[in-house]
Amino acid sequence: MPGSGHRAKPAVVDFERALADPANPVRLLSAFDCGDGLHPSDDGYAEMAKVFESAFERLLAA
């Protein structure tokens, strides 16, 4: 916001890397796959929330 003294900081959260199968990084890890090979499962979305929270905390601390 102009005049607020806060500056926006660009950030990227790499959900793909967080959910990828280490043996085949172009695929979702089976624990995070809803079954269609494309969309995350509930566990996948929970992992995404953890990754986002961690990235957000690092951004606030910077």
C-alpha cells in the first residue's frame, strides 16, 4: 500500500517440487496423488499448506 511503509516482496512457492516423486520428478508422489496422476489428494493439499506456511514464515522473517 502506498505510504504504509511496507514493500512487496516477490516470492515463489514450488509446490511441484514438494509433491514430486523423487524417482520420477515429473509425476506426483503416490501419497500425494488423488488417483488421476494430475491433481493432489487431501494429503497433497495438506503438504502444500505446510510448504506455503514455511515459505511465508521465511518471507516474513526476511
